[in-house]
Amino acid sequence: MLEFYDFVTYSFFATQIGHAFFPTKSEFGSLLLSLATFGAGFVTRPIGAIVIGSYSDRAGRRPAMLLSFAMMGVAILVLAITPSYNTIGVAAPIVVILARLTQGFSLGGEVGPTTAYLMEAASVQRRGLVVSLQPVSQQIAATAGALVGEILSLTMASDALDTYGWRIAFLLGAGTLPFGLWLRRGLPETLHRVETPAIAVENNAAAKTLRGNTRLLGLGLVILASGTIITYVAQYMTTYAQHTLHVDAPLAFATTAVVNGVGVVAALLGGWLADRAGRWPIMVWPQIAALLLTYPVFLWVVESRNSLALLGGLGLLALIGSIPYSAFYVGLAEALPKNIRGGAFATIYAVAIAIFGGTAQLVVAWLTEVTGNALAPAWYLLFATAAGLCAMIFMPETAPSKIAASGKR
């Protein structure tokens, strides 16, 4: 949660960061440059995934998690204290871009080892709920970032928020570095624990390699791309509400806080249900519901532009749309052989994030601008949800109880 807070908080203050580091004659141009820098953080995520994820499969989950967290802490501190463009000129955006690249490398190597760790540390009966703590931590981080933005926007004048208010949010993240390192140093290692596999790995070398799991990894990549688009379009709602719908900043930040707060509950619910009903049905059926709800909800939001639609409508969409991905996380972790689990999960996650997460907000902003249609985010979400659903349908069922009941090994 602490690491994701450091990474996603940037998106909530994209407008203010654009003013500080990317001043242009056009408000839209400044926003695009700021969002492009946000996207730069995704470029290095696959590299970090390969380096740190593979390291976790060799040396252990704990040292890999310590490394990624330390790098993130340094990067967020640099972002918080870098002087503005008006103070040091072109050096300011260069430093900011380098800090974002470091953040991307760090977070790229975070998700695989931590997901593998949660799955390996959990009892067989509670894997779904425990692994759901991974997406839950991301939702908590986004909620915390949005709440910090809400408090700052309510207590500070807009000029002060532009000048230094957003730096306070970043410094709060930097201040968690010692606490996060202390927490992770005390974790027991799980890499060499004997585990009860959900799916028995075949007795051949290919089944334990990346090449032997290409179909599974391909499906996982599509589903992660789908979830990535949905997640980062949701994080864009603060900027979307201010820039496109022209609502007040407090309501814009409150919208993101509610969306992510509901997502926390939904992700836990998804993990809990996956332990009881199996991974496959909890992936597929809520995803179908999200597909059917997306356009009507956004139509309501755009036509009314009031707090009920923004908080209630988008909150409902977040509730339904977050459930499937908890089941997917544990399903993919269970299906991957242990010797490649950390690196493989991290790599396909980072590739999906790099391609679709880093571009999601730019694509939505560009589509909205060129079409002049405020419903553009709904179109992109429909595409992502449909693609994810198609891949989820072909995912194997990995819940131990379901496999035992069907007599499969």
C-alpha cells in the first residue's frame, strides 16, 4: 500500500504538476506533458519486473521486496523536493522524468514477488482472501492519495495547491520509507516452503518454464491489460471531473476517494468469494455485469454531473468491476510453477501496465479532446472489459476445493 501510494499519487495532482514542471501556453498542453511523464513511469516497469522478479525466484521474496521499496522511497522524495521549472529551468522536468523512471523500475519488481509471497504464505483454504490483499493494497493506496488530495483542496487556496500543496502529498509518502522497510525486514521467507499445489505440475522440464506456460501467460497478459486500463481510467477520474466535466475540486477528489474506497471492499469480497465458489465463476459473472453497466453509468454521469451520479454511479461500477480481479490474481499465482512464479507474474503484469497503464490516461484525454465527447472514457472501458472477459472465460479453475471435487489433479 505504501509503495503504490507513492506511485499513484502523481495522477491525482497531474494538473498541478503540469503547472509546476511543464508550463505551456495551453492548459491542455501542460496537462498532456504531465500525463506523459506519469506514463514514463511505466516504461521501466518491465525491466524492473524481469530484474527484481527473477531475483525473487532465486534469492527469495523478502530481499526483492526490500529492494523495490527502498528505490520507491528515494524516488518519491526526489519528486517532492525538486524545484519548479521557473526556478531551475529545463533541469526540473528532466529530474522529474528520471524519478518517475525509477519509480516504474521499482514497482515493476513489486507485484510479482508480493503476490507470490501472499499465495505461498496463506493456507490453502484462504488463498483467495489473502492474495486479494494485493489489489486491496492498491485500492487503499489510491483511496489514501485521493483523500489527501481532498483534504488539501478543501484547506488550501488553488494557488497554494499549485505551488506547494501537491508536494505535501508526496512528502507524506516519503515519510513512510523507514516504517515500510521495518515491516518488510521482519517477514518470514516463503520461497523454499513446501506447498500444496493447486494444479500438479507435469513431470517435464517444459512445464516449469516460461515457454511451457505460454497459453496461461497470454491469457494473463490480456486480463492484466484489461484490469490496468480500468484501474488507471478510474485514477483519472479526479482530473476528468475537473478538466472535462468542470466540477469543483473537492467533488472531483471525493469521487476518486469513493471509487477506490468501494474498490477495497469489492476486492476483499472477490477474494472471499473465490475461496468459496471457485476462481472461474467469480472472474466471469461480475465481469459480465460490469460490461453491461459501464455505458449507462457514464451516460448518467455526463448528463447530470452531480454528486449522486459521480459518487453513486461510479462507486457502483467500482464495486462490480473490482471483484473479478481478486479471483484472477490467486488463480494465476496458483497456476504458475513456483520456480517462475515471481518473475513470470511480475513480467506480464509490468508489460500490461507499461503498454496500457502508461497510455490509458493519455488515450482517454486525447479521445475526449478530439471527439469533444465526454463519454470517451466509457468507450475505452467497454473495450477493456470485453477483452478481459474473453480471456477470463478460458482461464483454468485452480481452486483446490473445486479440483478435488471434480477429481482432477
